[in-house]
Amino acid sequence: MKYRVHRFDLRMTADQSKLEQFLNNLKGEVIAIIPNVTPEVFMVPNVNFLLIVEKVI
């Protein structure tokens, strides 16, 4: 089996449709979506990118 890891940069408040379009255009099976969570001002968590693991046929 082969796997491909994609990095998807996003703003959580504005990129929902872009993420949906990206996921629908993948050819393989999505195995995992891993968020990169970083603390911002006042320790509020922020997700600035996702790692998407795809199993390629």
C-alpha cells in the first residue's frame, strides 16, 4: 500500500468550502486528518493547517 500526505493550509473561519472541494477531488481513500493546533493570544487554540493522509491505489 502507498500513502500520500497532503498539507492543507487554512483559516478555520473561511476555508470550509475549499477543504470540502479538496477532499472531494482526492482519488484515494482518506485515512486520517491531523490538525496542527497552536496556542494564540490568551492560550486560545488555533488550527493553521491540516495533514491529510490518503491511501493511494
